[in-house]
Amino acid sequence: MTAQTASKATAGDEAYETWVGHTIVCATCRAGAPCVTAIRLGRAWRQARR
């Protein structure tokens, strides 16, 4: 495993934790309604996983 791969995994983990943390505290997300911030964070997480 290279250092670059390890940092990508860390970035992906951090992005996921940020996304999940948002959905826990956001009233819109908890209500099940579309949330622009959650969509943006989800996209960032998927990009970080690549």
C-alpha cells in the first residue's frame, strides 16, 4: 500500500464521518426530506473514495 492510497482512505473516512455527522444533527435529514448539504457531503464522500 502506498502513502497516497492510505491518505485517500483517510480522506474517504473523514468525508463519510462528516456526512453521517451532519445527517444525525440536521432536522431536515432526520425528517427524511431532501437536504442540499447532505447531497453535497455525499458527493464529496463518493469523490474522496475514488
